[in-house]
Amino acid sequence: MMIKVLVTPHCGGCRIVRKYLDELNVQYELINIAEHPEVLIKYPTMSAPTLVVNEKVAFIGTPSRKELEKAIAFKKIEELGSD
């Protein structure tokens, strides 16, 4: 499972999402959209943070830790079923 987190420099919600992902021991790629606006062509969003899971936008804004846990667990189960 590949998670990308689209962030901006002074985004409080972005720090919260990163904390949740670290606590859940999930690997992710952090992309600063202020420095790399070209990613907005592929993942159009008007808000940070935006979480992209397996190349699909999963959350726009800051999800709760519980929502994030459920989404990650669902994606892992989904990946197991595709083997």
C-alpha cells in the first residue's frame, strides 16, 4: 500500500495526520504542494492535508485517527484479496 500525504508548510492538520501515520507505523510519502504544485494535476485538491492511497484520493482534510485506522485496515484487507 502506498500512501502519499499532500501538505502545505504551515498546516496544523498535516502535522496531525503525520503523527497518526507514525503512531500506526505506516510508511508514507510526504509531498509539499507549495514546492511541487505539479502534483495537483494528478490529485486535484483545494485543501491540505490530502491523503492519497494507492493512487486514489482517500481523504481531503484531517481525518480522525479512527477513520484513518479503518481506511488503512480496509486497504490492507483489499490488497490481500487481490493476490
